[in-house]
Amino acid sequence: MSTAYVPQQPQQPQPTDGTTAGLPPEPPHVSEASRLLCVGTYLDPVYRNHVIEQLHLNEQRVVAPSLGFDAARVLAHALRARRMEMQWAAAILALWVVGTLVSGGLLAYFLIPSLLLAGAPLLPGTAASVLRWCGRAATAWFLFTLGSAAFGGGEDGGSGYSSSYDSGSDLLDSVTVGITAGVRPWQAWFGIGVLVVIGLCVAGRRGQFARALSVELSPPRFADATGDLAEQTAGQRFHRLAQRIRLEQHAPLVMYHEARPFCGAGTARDTWVLAVELRPDEEKQQQPLSNRAILDRIRPLLEQLRVPAEYAGPGVRDRLRRLEIDECVFLPVEGLLRRDQAPYGQAEFEQHRARAVEEGGEKRRHFLRVRVGGWEEELVVTVFVRVHTQGRMLMLEIAPHVLTPVRADFKGAERTWQEFHDNRTGRIADAAVLVPRSVGDALLTLGRGVPYAWRLLTGGHAQALPDGPALSVRELASVVTGSTFQQMDVARYLRSVQDRISRGVRLALGEAGYETGEFVQKIVNISNGAVHIGRADNSSFAFGDHARAETRGGSGPQKGSD
């Protein structure tokens, strides 16, 4: 009898005194999201190159906030995967060169089908299929030619193909004899032996990648960050950059590029920008109302979301238990002369936070940041809240962002490689199929490394002016949308957080002696997907998805209906 598997979520003692104490968050460097991103660097060379380019080559760029994962550990595995691939490519290419020289040039003819097979994935649709079949046909013919030379078909004066060549009856036979002319059988056998050794190298490369995925990156081994071979074998440049990445990626101070302020947070969802006039309530005495007072009223309500239901018992698994609340300050990276000049110190951050929370600036912005990491940190919901009072107006900005789950092929890699490891016949057949294209793959792999090395040596990135993050390695590995359950969780998290925010603002307004009716009405309109219009003299407007807007005369606003 089998039972359903329930993913382990660490059981922590629940508060028994009615407080809102939250559970400690899972360390980002051992999260499932970190593990899957590391897996992706071995599977997808394009993704691996993006990781290395963003985090290793362009060292002048500040790293994007790493919500729920460790970008430095992902970079370590990306560098290790590239190093392994380059070493195998160099060994395979060396075998082809030696085999070509000793075999009398026979293996050189395999370069044609190898390049066809290796280049096929770079082309779309039908063109790739045609190129692939041409490469297979050419491979089969050259293998036949190699075999004929091994059995004496290439020696001068021999029988078999020579008579066919003299008679000129078969063009293919004549070309075959022309290729193998002067080649001794032992040279052809040597070429066959080299192909076998290349097949062993191909199998060894895939086996090493399989061990990295199924053993080193298995959940039990990945949890031991101190024994990570990728970080232990990385160079000095990595260790220097890893220190900067780990200082920046989870800091409450966010250095941003003007065009990409929320880089790393995911996709924006239903941003709110709401303005309400502060009207004194005649029945109450007005109190000073600051931005800090409003945020301090919101925060306890959000913290209450961590508390389970009264009769839920100790086994509550709701991710809102781990809801994280902090304050962050966004600063533009423009103006810095060096990347290490960013004010990440605690005292410097406190100064920026104290000034930014009340100033309502354009470039320096203060946010209350609310984060929920669901599905083992694969689904991250972050809500940025900003409050500002100016000119007897209250401005409320709510910017929700969602990081969708990691790509399915990254998540299914462990099972795929385990099936590959258990099937010995499949491993042999797979290696044999990859031998003909191995020289093309090796040339492409080494060819991709040359421009990177050139840019690393001559780009001058270390002396370049600091720049904000251009891409997030987490966003690059995300799917477009999650499953139905995950979408339901996103909606639940957002509704819960937004409801508590609006309630906190309403309570802060009421306690300070201001009317709350207009604020409540606008929140209801926004929640229902409508647009609130306070005044529309001689204006065109409409409500509903299919309504028509018309301009009418008159001194007062016209009423619209759905």
C-alpha cells in the first residue's frame, strides 16, 4: 500500500502567547530554488552563459536582489560546468587531430557531417531537419569508407574497389577509392580506435554531468554548503566577486538602474497608485500624520498573517507563517565611481531610511517590503508599499511582483539523468550517436569560450563605472506562468497582504482624526477592477469593459453605468 509524498517543511514551534513572532526563513543558499538554478547551469549552455556574463564578466554591475536563492552559488556551478565542458571539448578535439594525422587524413572527412549535425540545432524547423539528415547520411557513408579502408580497400593494386574505379561504373565507389587511396589498413584501424576512445570521452563527459546532477546537487548533498566542490575549485576572481554578490543580493539597500528599478523581483502584478484627500473629521481631534506613523500602523496587521487559526493545531503548513516584512531603500547606481562605494553599511542604511521615509523623493525611494516564498522558494510574491503625504493628500503606492517557478526541464533533470544512469545500453547507444558530431560540438564549445576570454582580458569591466543590474538569473530561469494551484496561492497571498495594507491605512487615517469614507470607496473600486473618478467635468469616461465614452456638456459630472 503506497501513500502520497508530502514535501518536508521544517516544523517549528508555534507561538502560544498570541504574539506574531514569525518563523525563521530558510537560508537562501540551501533553498530548492538555489539547487534548481545550479542544476540549470549544467543543462542549458545558453542559461549558463547568461549567468557567467551577468555575474562574472560584467563585474561593474550590481547584482539584482536574489529573492530566495544565492546567486554566488549559482555562479560557482556555472563556472564549474563551463570548465568541465571546455576540458572535455579540448580532449575530444585533440583526439580528432591526432586521429586525423595518424589515419592518413581519413578522420578529417568526418568534419563535414560533424559540423552539419552540430549546427542543425542552431537553425529553425525544416532547415534543421534537412541539415540533420544530410549529416547522418554523410556520416554513414564515411563510416563505410573507413571500414573499407580497414579491410584493405585503400591499398594500391588491391582488388574490390579498384576495378570499380577503373571501369568508372559507380561514382560513389570511385570517390571512396579516391579518399582511401594510399591509406594502409592499420591507419584505418587506428582511426576506428580513436572513434571508440572519443565515444568513451563523450560517455565520460555525460557521466560526469550526471554525477554532478544526481549526487552533488541532490537535496541531501546540496544542503551541505561547506562541502560544495564548485566553490572549492573556483578561482580567485570568483571568490572576490562572490563576496560582493553576497553583500549586495540580500541587502535592504537596493542599487538600481533607472530603466529596471525592480529587476529581480519578477513580473509586476496590478500596481496600485491611489491618492486621497485628507479631510478632517469634525467629530474627532486631528493628530499629526506622518508616513512613518502610517507604516507602523500597517506592519502589525501584516504580522498577524503569520498566526495560524485558533483551532488549527501545531501542524500548520501555510506559507504565510514565514511571511517576511522589512524596509528597503532604493538608490540609483548612477553617480558612483566604484561598485564598492555603495553604502551597504548598517549605519549608512539607517541614515538613508530615516531621510527617505518622509521625503517622497523620485530617485531615492523608501518601501515597506512584504515577501512570501512559497513552493520551496520557487514561487515568490513580493509587495512593495510606499506611503507619502503631501499638500493634505495621501498617496499610497502598492507594487506587487511575482517570481514564477523554475523551468520544468531544470526540475526534471534529476529523474532524467537517473534513468540515463540506470540504462547501460542506452548510455552506450547515446554515446555512439554523439561521436560523429563531437568534433563540431567541441569546436563550437571552444569557439564560444574565445570571445568570452577576449572580453574578459580587454573589456576593462573592473575599471568601468558601476551599473545597475541588467538581468536577473532567477527571472531568466522562470516559466511564464505557474500551475493552477500556484496561481491560486499568488491570488491568496496578494489579497491577504493588500487587504491588511488598506486596513492599516484606514485605521491610521481614522486614529489621526481624518475621514475614511473616500479612501474606503476607492479601495473597493480598485479591488473590483474599476476606476474611481472623483470629478469629470466635460470629460469622456466609461465604466466596464464594453462601455462607450461620450463627452457631454454641463457643469457637473455625468453618471456612467456598466
